[in-house]
Amino acid sequence: MPELPEVETIARGVNLRVRGDRIVEVWFGGKREPFKTPAARQAKGLEGRSILEVHRTGKHIVCELGAAADRPLDQRGGSPLVECASEPSAQWIVHLGMTGRLLVTTPDAPVAPHTHARVSLMSGRELRFVDPRRFGRLEFRELSRNTGFLAPGADPLSVTAAEFARLFHGRRLAIKAALLNQKILSGVGNIYADESLFRAGIRPRRLAGRLSRAELEGLRLALGEVLRDAIRLGGSSVSDYVDAEGARGFFQLEHCVYQRTGLPCLRCQTPIRRLVLAGRGTHYCPQCQR
Ligand SMILES: [Zn+2]
């Protein structure tokens, strides 16, 4: 399943390639599951709109869209570049689910099985959504009638020290479970929860509400570090993610504890332990984490 760093990397890669472009035509497949907004309404909403920006919110990819062109689109005439400074009037929200991919390609590229959406752009490029298991979702929001997409929890990359402390204050659950709770923080998965607790030297079973302000701040910094390291590594493989030619996996961060049960800790040589917390395999060093 794509984690926050993968989603961030894909959003950045897609943004570089389609920002300022305009949607000419949309084709949607016949499977119902990927369409949170009914396919026909979604296609009507998307066609003719400019793409102002593509970014990540939580674990979703959000395409900020401008108004639809007021005159008929002419693919031959003029530059596809639009004014990106204008206010968005709609959003196309892509959730990758377990196996979803958002690709930038050209119309002549072979269409992969399980392609549910093909969005033709004025530049001649094409955006495709491919998802074999169909847990991914596509949603269209008109901002005159709806609020913009908001993740349920705070963003782990931009949360402030004060907000982070407030989020965990008084929580009577294990810090590992709190990190995974999407209503508290958006987009932290199992790998990054284990790795950040290791970097911060905190045992996963400790109660969130019992951590000192200094420990929480150490954890906030460690979490940001782990996620940024993964994004930096992913950046080098971004074209494999969004250009349809390649589909190699995300370049993995070298794990210090995650799935290293019984192996020596990279810092102190103590064997890494595993326990199950909130239903998830949890890995930690009994020496380095207190
Ligand atoms: Zn250790």
C-alpha cells in the first residue's frame, strides 16, 4: 500500500508534468468501485478545466482545478499553459488505495489492464488511473457547493510542536497506536511509526498521554526526518512511478527496526524485538528505546 512518502512523491511528479495543462476529454471504465462521484458527473465536471496544481493531502492526491474554458477547446491553437495563480474552483481527488497508480503518459502508450480513467490533456499528455484491486477512489468536488478536501488528522510533515503536543495530550493509548490513528495524524503507516519511535528512543507501548513534552517533540522531529528521508530517496525513482514506461517499486528507506526481529540493533547490537500492538506487528530495540 502506498504510504505518505510514496503519495507525496507521486503528487510532486504528477504536478511537475501536468501543472498548467488543461483537461480536454475524459474516458472512464465501466467498473463502479473507483468512482466516489458517479462517473458521468465526474467526467462532465472535469472536462475543459485547467489544472492549477497537484499536491498531497494526507494520503490523497488532490488536483486543484480552475474554471472550465469558456470557449471551445482547440487542441491546435495556442499554448496549453494556463494562469496557475487563479483560485481553484473544483478538485479532483485521487486515493490510490492498495494498488492504485496515477500515471502520466501519451495517448499512444499501450493501455494497461485495470485502467479505470484516461484523462486527455491539451499538451498531448494523458493522465491514467490504473488499479487492479479497485480499493482506490476518484472523487470530483465543485468548490462552490462543497468544502475542499481535508485530511481527518494533522499532517505529520507540517504539524507544529504545540499542535503535536496537544494531539497526544491525555490520550490513554499506546503511542504506536496513536501514531497509526488517522484521526490524530494523517498518513503515518506501520513502517514509519516503528522507525520514528526508534529514532526518538521511545518504546511503542508507552501511553501517549504519559510522554513528556520533550519526548513528544523528539518524536515529532524523528517522524518528520523519517518521512523526509523516504521522500528524498523516492524522488530519485519518481519517474518510475508516474511515467507509464516504468513501474518499479518505491525505493525503500533502509529500516532500523521494521521487520528486523531478532537481528542486531544497528546502534547497540541488542536483538530487535517484536510485539503486536493495535493489531500490527511492532518492532523495537529494548535497549535504545525507553
Ligand atoms: Zn539498540
